[in-house]
Amino acid sequence: MKKSVEEDVFIPLYPKSTVEDKSSLRSKFQERRFWSAVKLLSNVVLWDGIVLEDKVRDLGLSKLLNRYLLLNILNTPLGPDNIEKCKKVVACLPERWFQDLKGGSTLPELVNFSQHLLQ
């Protein structure tokens, strides 16, 4: 899993003006790479409970979400596409990771993502 996250994930960052045209090749390529990384996130998280939680959270959240996915989400204009991306990422996260948290708090690895959601 670590090798896949470190070597197989590539989401190019293009200027917003380049990807605003959803029919452009760059925009389509960036979107395919993003959704491929979301699928990898969901697959990594499936190992929770089998592999140590710290390892799964490090790969899934610290490396995959914060290093790749969040940059793309932040570069996506606010609107339905951004909301859809955020919903899919949230759907990947196991509920049990949040059971012991007090109201208004989140996992340390999700602080930046949570701040984006609050916007």
C-alpha cells in the first residue's frame, strides 16, 4: 500500500484557468487522477482493523489525503464539484475513528480538510 501511495499517485496541478474548462484534456486528466486517488484512499481505509490503525491513518490521511487529494480539492472552484469531492472523501473515512472525539474536534490529520469544509 505504501508503495502505491508513494509511487502510483499523481495528480497534476494546473492553474485554475486551465481546468475551469471541464472539456479540456488537462481538466479531464486531472479529474481521472483525482478519482483514482479517492479509490485508493477507500481501499487503504478498508485495511483498518487488519493493519495497525496508525499505519492506515498515516497512509490514508497524512500521505494520500493531505499530500494529494486536498490540494486538488482546494484548487477546485467552490460549488457542486467541490462538494461532491468532499462527500466522497468523507464517505471513505471509518466512523469508528471519530467515536471518541469530543464535539467540535477532529483527528489531527483532518484539521486542514475540516477547515475547508467549514468554509
